[in-house]
Amino acid sequence: MQPEKKFRIGPVSATVWKNQGQKGSFSTVQLQRGYKDAKDVWQNTNSLRVSDLPRAVLALNKAYEYLALKQQDETTEEQVS
């Protein structure tokens, strides 16, 4: 499954996923930080360092803005139809 949208600020990313439930579709946002392990292989974690927090705020704000504008566009389309 591919993400709907991904916002990366340095090593921190906020990924938007579209999900399907019993009552219709809904979106979720996953927050992660990338890092290289001892073998120089990229890994992801949900744990953030203090220095990651400003980046996390920016990434989450971008994800929220994307979802809010998308919802607004969908509402406008429904009203026009």
C-alpha cells in the first residue's frame, strides 16, 4: 500500500495514509524519524529527540494543512454536485 502523501523535514516525516472502514474512508498520519544504524542501514523509529520536535511540528502542520484543504475541496465538490 502506498501512502497518500509524505511530508519530510530533515530526518522527520509525517505520512498520510488513506484507510477504509465500515463507515467509509478516513485518513491517518504516521510520524517517524529516520536514522542510520550501526551497519549504516536506514531505519525508522517513532521515538523523537528534543531536537526533532520542531521538525515534527512542521511536518504535522503540513499534513494537517493538506488534509484540511483536501476536506474543504471535497465539501465544495459535494455542494456543487
